Amino acid sequence: MFKRAILTELEKWSNKSPRKPLVIRGARQVGKTTVVTQFAQYIYLNLELPNDRRPFEEFSTIEELVQTLFFIKNQSQSKRDKTLLFIYEI
């Protein structure tokens, strides 16, 4: 597998403080998901799935939402500041 140029841009983005949300757009089957999996630890959310969508419909604070997402996806919060929320099918 080759290193994609976008990985360099993602590294620059990740080193910024504060960071703004990042949207990766592109045609189907061009490697958006592959880039995310190569780049960092992530939580994958598909908002077409009721179990992934439900926390967004029921949270009262951002902190509660984040804690819920880490819990339902069985992810450790110890690396929370380095974990991407990869939201698919918005």
C-alpha cells in the first residue's frame, strides 16, 4: 500500500490546536475510509444504523454524547484526545 498525500494533510490538521471538525469528501470507492483507518484510532459510526444514530438523538450534553459513543463502541477513553469520530452516511 502506498502513502497517500492526504495523510500529510491529516497530520498537519491533527497537530493544530484548537482543531475544527474535518470533513473528508469524495466520490465512492476512492479510499476515504482507508485513509481514516491508516491515520488514527477511530470510532466508526454509520448514521443509517439505528444504534449508531440513537446517541445523537438522545444526548443532553456533548460530554454525555462522547462518553456514550466511547461506551457503545467499546473504546477506551484513555486515548480520547487522539481518537477520531468517523461518521459515515450523514
